[in-house]
Amino acid sequence: MTNAIEVRGLRKSFGRTQALDGLDLDVRAGEVHAFLGPNGAGKTTTIRILLGLLRKDGGESRLLGGDPWRDATTLHARLAYVPGDVTLWPGLTGGEIIDLLARLRGPGSAVDPKRRQALIERFALDPAKKARAYSKGNRQKVALIAALASDAELLLLDEPTAGLDPLMEAAFRECVNDERHDGRTILLSSHILSEAEALADRVTIIRDGRTAETGTLAEMRHLTRTTVDAELARPAVLDGVPGVHALEVHGTHLRCEVDHAALNDVLGRLTAAGVVALTCRPPTLEELFLRHYSAERTGPGARP
Amino acid sequence: MTVPALAGTPLAGTGVLARLAFRRDRIMLPAWVYVITVLIASNSYSLGKLYPTVEARADLAASGGRNPALVFLYGRFWGDSLGAVSAWRYGVWAAIFAALMSIFLVVRHTRADEEAGRLELIGSAAVGRLAALTAALLVAVAATVALTILLVIVLIVVGLPAAGSVAFALAITTCSLAFAAVAALAAQLTSGARTARGIAIGVLGAAYLLRAVGDASGEGGVSWLTWLSPLGWTEFVRPYTQARWWVLALPLALTAAATATAYALAVARDHGAGLLPDRPGRSTASAWLLGAHHRADHWPVGLAWRLQRGTLYGWAAGFAFTFAASGAAAKGIGSLLGGSAQLRNAFTRLGGEAGITDAYLAAIMSLAGLAAAAYATSAVLRLRSEETGGQAEPLLATATSRISWGLSHIAVAVVGTAALLAVAGVAAGLGYGLRTGSAGSEVAQLLGAAMVQLPASLAVAGAAVVLFGLAPRASVAGAWTVVGLVVLIALFGQVLRLSQWILDVSPFAHVPKLPGAAVTLHTTGAPLLWLGLATVALTAAGLAGLRRRDIG
């Protein structure tokens, strides 16, 4: 059993809306897996099916070797979940909710008080406040501390940093890296790409309820272009060169995206023109994402 | 309603918000107005049937006016015209319902929206900081005006004098307006809508108690207390008996004062904050909240209790008060009903044939059963509000199964319903027994009479469980429809000459009418056993549905 999550051809519709339309997802045990997609792509629906809150219409799904619907309760003892939109009981305090969620996870998963205290300090949460007085970020912290303080082997985090400030986001990243060293598996859904870039071992990108791409970032970059930014002695002519895209020329300043196969050819032409300054960088996840997202608009049946 | 002159002022956007409030309340608000109107009209009409002659009403006035329990419950007698008797019997209670309408309405569109964060979104638009409060009060005023007009029309149609009807309607609706302003003030005090509602309803309860104690103490006692209560003002307008119009100025003055204070507070305070600070709570959970047992599948019953206990305490206080007063009224009920053969019949229909006092007490106990059914339904429906509010999701992502989550709230509903019925029985027993000097035996007898209602009350809540499991979207409306039908069948089924099988659908048709009916294993035990089995079956079906369906 090396895969914590195995999903094949998952389908789910709500009335006439097809939320998931043949989604595939593999999360290996012990990895941090980023689950990326624009709003409405089906990330939350997938997670809720994995939690047994929703019933799939078709396809296969395995979670920690079990059936997420049939074995929900026993599987839940081994995982912790942070919802994307954290709603808490307004009359209970943050501290009470952290203890309660830990307790409900099962008898074996009692919270270590030292660890609980350390996390509360790290995230600067006031546990004596009633939940109604918390901001969105503070509600998020309550759910995160409850999840991180548990000893669950799998963490399902649905856009966990959506309400956190940059300082708390950094604290969250540290925590995830600690968890990785402890061998926990983390599925991290996000549309904040720098987060996935900083944390994830592997990435799955989904769009319209289907998997668009999956792999390590290195594997994905292999499929993508390099951004080249050059200051030249003389203007170089790259028009019509195969493998060159989005070419912009302003006098001697040149910027373009280059397929990997064409890199050697392009660099040859640039040095021939005399290179003054040159940056070549791998595409950011934003660029990858934009490419997949905009492909939808240029694809068949696209909206104008 | 677009008034350009308001742009940039604290009132900017009031018109849009008022229209939004009307849009959101387009069903609830007319329903409140309709129910209050129908309540008054139908009861004034039936009082006319029950006490058709001046002699019968004079009889009622003489015995009712002497019965301190009834005066405590309804108010003082001013006259024996049909209008005056109607105003005595329903004026204060109609004012209570109308005040509740205003409280729910105003809190819903002010503090509840603010707490949920919806007002923040609105407040970021070109909307002034007083707009939401003003819009809520405008909607309350509109509802009050509509209610006044409708009441005047139906009272005149029923055949009551026009001037008195205007005074009666205004006595009720000015009280409702005053409580709209009280609710607006309460909404500025706390940061939680639940607490704001609680404060306003608490003021209403205090107003009722002041009035009740002032009225019941009689001349020479503390009868001036009634003058301190807005509900006392409703009574003191004395519609149909040389109406004192000037008394209407009192609720209007309270409205003005409370509104002015609410505005002063609203201008000064921060968005989202209240005047009363939030008290910090425990930073760790108590053992009680976590539950004591060590099993793989946890019952979150500590949580369910924590979430529901406040509501239950409120119901219990209401039950204790109402049934103590109703029990106390049982002494002398025979002479009170003497003038009306029809009223006597009404009680024996609901309460059985064995003597008018027993029939009255049995009728009171079946009312306790119906009210307890409403409580049980609301307690079960907490499951649905936890689901739609999103709190159920993190809970069900733990090792808590859907069944144990469902059962934890159902357990609170069962225990709470049993406790409320016990309170009703003991309170009525004490109320009656202390006046007749046989408290011990009356408490025992009426406790039994209250507890036989339990299977029927729970069967009604069983319908809510089935709907929650199998048709969650329709569960709230459906469950309350069931409660409404059961109440309708119990109160009016025989009057409307419904066929027997329809009457038999209501679980309360199978409850023995105690005290009075003979208690045997066959007549008492068997129906209760069947009701219990039906409730278990309904609950099992609902939980099976809950296991199979999508959450959220």
C-alpha cells in the first residue's frame, strides 16, 4: 500500500451541474500533494467525496486502503480535515473546539497538551475567545491547530491559508515541512500557487472536474517553456523560428517563451547578436496554471 | 424609495435595504400578520358563539374576574360586552405574539446579519452606518400598520363596534412597535444575535410578569406594577369599555425613547461589536463536553447538550410558568364555565367526560403534549441547521458516525421533551394542589397525566427525523407542517367534523385523557406501546436515510 489516495474516473453531479467528470488523483504515502484548480473546478467536491460526506455517482475511490463511503468512520480516525470555509459553533471557545474535534477523532488520538500549546503559541491564537468573536483567519487557525495537533496519518487541507496573514502563512509552511519529516501524508488543495510551489512534492491540476495534469513540478516543467529575457547588442531576428512563442521586441530588448527543444537554437541566435544581459527561468506555477486555464477558453465550445 | 438627499449620510441605502428585507421576509412576514389576525378574529367569533347572551358574559365576568389565576393569565375584566370579553381573553396574548414578530424581525435584519458578516459586505457599499437599523425599523412599522388595518377590518366584520375595534387593534400593535424599538436597542448591546433576541424576549417576559402580578394582586396590593408594563398598557387601553385613548401614548413614548437610544449607540459603536463585552470562556474543553466513554465511535452528546441546553432552559421556564398558572385556574373552573354549555363541551371533547375539573386538567395536559411536540421538533431540526450552517462537516470528518451524530441530538430531544412534560405536570399539580390543599396527590396525578403524552409528542418529532433523513431540503417546512396539522386536529378536529381516520392520524388521538379516564393495561398501555414502536420505526427510517444521502 503505497498510495494514500487513489481516485479513478470519479464522477459526481448536482442536478444538472456536472461537478466531477472523470477525475483521477493519486497521492503517495508520505508526500505533500498539491491539488490545484480554479474556483469551481471540483476540488472541494473531491475532498468531500473522500471524506464520505458526498456519495460518488461513478468511478473508483480508495482512501488509506478503504472505501471512503463505507468505511468513513474507521478511516476518519486516521485523518484530520480542515474545511475551506471554517464554520464553528459561535458559543464555544477555540480551545474547546480544538479539544472536541481531537476527542471525536477517536480514543487513540488524544492531543498531546505540549504540542497543542506549542501550536497555539506558534499561530498566536487566543483559545479562551468565543468562536463568534474570531475573524476568518482565526477560525482557520482553530481548525488548523486541531488538525496539526492530532496524530492523524493523513491531513486533508482545503485551501488552508485562505484567511491567514503572511506571517501565519509562513508558520503554516514551517508546520507542513515538520509534518513531512514526520512522514505524514498531506493533500493540500489550493489556488494559491506559490504555496504549492513552496510545499508540494507532486501536483495535480484539475479543470472542470477533470484532471488536466499530474506529476512532480520537474516533470511538468519538462512539458513547458522557458521564459527568456535578453538585452542584446544588435536586434536579433526570432520571428518565425519554430518553438518560439509570445515574442516581444523593444529595440534591443527581447522577451519570449521557448520550447525546450528549441532552446539551443534560440540561444545560438542570441549569442550571434551579442548578449549584454540574459535571464532564463523556469515557468512559475502561475504561468503553468494560466496556460491550462486559458486553454479552456480557446478550446472547443469556449466562451468568447 | 431612492432618496438622493440621503447619499453620503448615515442613512444612505436605507431604501435598498428595506426592499431587501421585504424580499427576504416575503413569506414569513405575511404569515405572522395572517396568523395573528386569524387568531383574534376566529376567537372573537367563537366567544360570541360560546357566550351569546349578556347574562352568560356577566356570569363569566363575575366568576372570571374573581379567579386570580385567570386574571394573572389574561388580565383584568373591564366590561361584559362581547368586545370587552374578547379584549380580556386575547388582547395581552395577541400583543405578545405581535411583539415576538417585531423582535424576530428587527434582530434578524440588524444583529443577525451583522454577526453573520452579511452587513459587512453591504456596509462596504455606499450604505450609511444607520441604514440597516433604519430599514429594519421601517419594515417593522410597515408590518405593524398592515396588522392594525387588517385587525380593524376583521373585528368590524366579526360584528364589534368600530371605535372599540380601532382601540383594540392599536392597543396590540403599539405594543408590537415598542418591542421593535426594544429589539433594536438590544441588538446594539451584544455582539451575538441569539443574546440580543434573548434580551428582548426577556424584557417581554418581565413585562408579562409585572402585568400579571400587578393584576392578580387586586386593589390594595401592588396593582400599580401593571402600569410599568407595556403589556399592561395594552390592557389599560380598555377597548370597547370607554376606551382610554391617551394610554396609547405610553407605548409610543417607549418606542421613541428606545429608538433614540439605539441610534445613539449605533452611531458610537464599532461594526460587529456590542456594548456588553464578550466574556472569555474556557481555554480547554471540560470532560463533560468531551464525554466520558472510551469507544471508537463517539457520541457527541456532550456537544449536542451544550448547543441545545439554553433553548431547553427557556422552554422549561415557559412551561413552569404557564402550567402553574393554568393549574391554579382549575379551582373554580366549574363555576366559570357554568354559563356556557358549549365551552363545557369544548373541554370535555379535549379532556374527556369525567367531571369538568378533570376535563379541564386533561385538556391542559394535552396542550402540554402539543407544546412539547413543538419543542421536540425544534430540537430534532437542530441537526438540519447544523448541516446547512456547515458545523456538521468538520464533525462528520472525525470518527463520529452520522448515526451517533444524529442520535446525540435526538437524545437531547427525547430527554428535553420528557423533562418539559414533567415540569408541566409538576407545575400544574402544584398550582392546583396548593389551592385545594392536596398538593402531594395532585402532583402525582398530573405528573402521570403529563407523562402519558410523551410517546405522542415524540412521534411528531419522529416525523421530523424521517424528513431530515429522507427529504432534508423539505425537512424544516415539512416538520412544522406536521406540528401544525397535529395541533389543528387536536383543537378543531371534532368541531370541523373531520372523518375518524383523519383524527386517528394524529398521535394525540390515542393518548388516554388523564386525569379522569380509567387506567388499564389495555386502554392505556397498548396505545402508548404502539406509539412508542411507531416512533422508533420513524427514527430508524430517518437515520437509515441519513446514512445514505449527501451531507450539506
